[in-house]
Amino acid sequence: MLTAALLTITKTWNQPKCPSVIDWIKKMWYIYTVEYYTAIKRNQIMSFAGTWMELEAIILSKLMQEQKIKHHMFSCISGSLMMQTHSNVMGKNTHWSLLGIVVGEEEHQEDQLTEAGLNT
């Protein structure tokens, strides 16, 4: 009787399964993006970059290119720092497109399109 009860318990017992690496990366990426937008809102991007820079590189290195494209995973830190540095050098507010091309400065815009290989 005891063995029958134990057999029933073991059949119905659901062991918790460890999530896959991809599931962990998705969860970490969600936390990363929430922290990123919070840092942007509070104007604390440099402290965010110091905290997440190495972890961001690890997360992105574990994914294949198809997964990065599918889940829209790109480096927030390096893009933000590049944009912030360029804005500080220019000494004015600039607007950026997704390709990193300055919008609104028409004298440089055509040169930037040519450098990016987008000008025909």
C-alpha cells in the first residue's frame, strides 16, 4: 500500500524545471531595458552604463544574430554614450535617427548618408 501511494505521488509530482538560457536572457534583457529607460528619465545614464556595460556584452554574446533581430536586442549603452558625446561636442541639442544620423543639420546630413552607404 505504501509503495502504491509513493508511486502515485511520484507520478503526479511536478518537479520545477530550470528555465532555458534564452528565457533567462529574455528576463535579464527586460530588466536591462527598464533600468535603461529609468536612467534616461532620471538623467543618470553614466551610472547605468557603469553598472550594466559588462553584463550587456555577456548577454549579447550569448545570443545568435537571428535572436537579436527577432527580439530587437541592441546595445543601449554604446548607442546612448555615442549620441550623448556627440551632442556635447556639438554644444547643442541634436535629434538622432535610428541609424545615428543627425536630423536637422542639412549641410552634414548628405555626407553622413554617404558615409553610411545610404545615399544613391
